[in-house]
Amino acid sequence: MNNKRRSFIKSSAAAGAFGVAVSAGLITPRAVLAAWPKAAFEATDVNSAVQGALGSSAMTESSDITLKAPEIAENGAVVPITVTSKIPNTESISLLIPKNPTPLTATFKLGSNAEGFVSTRVKMSKTSDVIAVVKSGGKLYSTKLTVKVTIGGCGG
């Protein structure tokens, strides 16, 4: 019984010391502080967002990218989007919505053996194009689709 009490007190003291060290900034979580393209997510236009996230804004339209989204989204808070890339060696897939306050919605970096497929839900503030940008071999390819966002599902 006494050993359990001592173990509990030692563990509590260690957890308390760790908490104080984190609060004081002596220990910082490196994964949280990883580099991220701040300029890309703060950009207010598509070209600046693509430039900040992918290093270039020169995109070529491609029929090898399939973008699936509803024609009419009754709830702009949860719009399902699926992107499939048939482009070999797809490195990343980015989603942009030009009429959102910040167009860059997401960037997915894919491993070398990963399929070029992403499925997610995005938030849309109003009717807009959805642009999928695929990076492969240092080049950017894109496709777009218009999604109409209605208010309350009334078709407006």
C-alpha cells in the first residue's frame, strides 16, 4: 500500500514539473511549431495563395484530374469534395475556393507511393468555383468546378 502511494506522489510531482516547464516555454512541442506556408493561408487571391503554397502560380488545365462536388450545396459549412489525380508522381493536391475570405482551403502532401486521391469536406462562404491544383514533377495542373451554395436549402 505504501509503495503505491509513493509511486503516485512521484508521478504527480513529475507531471507537475513537466506542466510548469511547458507553461514557462522551456519545453516546446516541435510538431506544433513546424514550418507552414503562412503567406499562402493569409493570401486573399488565388494566384498569391498558390504561389505561397506551391512555389509557382503557373497552372495548366488538365483532364487527368477528376473533381467531384455537389452542384448545389444546401449547407456551405460542410461541402464534400473528392479529387482524383491520374497524373503520374502526384506530389500534392491543393484545394482553393476563390470567393472564401482566404482562398487556400487545404494542401495535402502525398508520399511517393500514394495514390493521387483526396476526399474531405470544406466550408464555403458563398457560391464559388472550387479549384483543385495537383503538383507533379515541379509543374502545376488544375481543374475547377462551380458549386452553388444555397441559404437554408431553398435553392436561392
